[in-house]
Amino acid sequence: DEISTIKPDVQAKLLRVIQEKEFLPLGAVQSVQVEVRIIAATNIDLLDLVRRGEFREDLYYRLNVINIRLPPLRDRRADIPLLVEHFVAKYAAENDKPIRGIAPEVLALLMDHSWPGNVRELENVIERGVVLASSPEIAVDLLPDSIPRVGIRIPSLPLQEEGRFS
């Protein structure tokens, strides 16, 4: 993940592993043979980094066998309901909770959000909602503050008298 951020010495080591199909584990005296496929991700144009001398050109060409461009979630809003359904099912099962979905107003807020953290951000929002939910649906009040509540009215809870808890 974020192959663009690896340091030059690590780039050289990775290139050697790809080319020689072997590496020397830390503390070992004998190399280990490997047959691997590498899937690398980045949100930065690696070719631009190569041109600026910030990423090894030979490593770039070794990695760039098949290039898949995946648009950010904000450009694939139709995927949000499917991803939400998947993450609700995943985290409800992991947490043994009978959560069946999200409230309609939650979906509206999720559809309007810009998702700077992409799918990982959405996944974290849903995991949080599942963990905190005490009803079968994730409600608006379970969303983190990073999700703006534009156009949604959330009822406020009555204040407790000082020193009293219920």
C-alpha cells in the first residue's frame, strides 16, 4: 500500500527480490527462493515520481505490468449502498450483533459525503456504527463527527440534572 512512499534503499531491495526471486531474511545465512506476485497501490502518479527522480525507473517498470485505475469513492457513489451492505454484514457477523442495515437518513448522509479516506473510511464508519448500535439499524447519532449532518435534524437528548445519573 502506498508504494510511492517507500525509501530508495527499500526500493532497491524490492527490485532485487522481484528480479532475483530470492532474499536473505534478517539473521539468516542462506537466501530464500520465492515465487511471488506483487500488488502495489498508490494514489500518486508513479511515472511523475520517476521523472522527478523520486522513484526508481527500473522498479516502476517491474511493477507496472498491469495497471488498474480505480476511481475514488466520491466518483463511484453508486457503489456506496453495496459497500455499506457488505460492511454491515461483515461487522455484524464479527461482533455477533443483529444489525440488519442503516437508517435511510444515514444512507443519504453517506451518499453526500466526499470520502477523502475512500473505501477504508466508509468501512470504518460502518464498523463503528455496528459496534455502537443497540438497535437493528445504524442511526445518524452513531456516525462520527467527520460525516457532516447537512439537512438532517438530530433530536437532542434532555440534559440530566447535575449530580444525577439514570
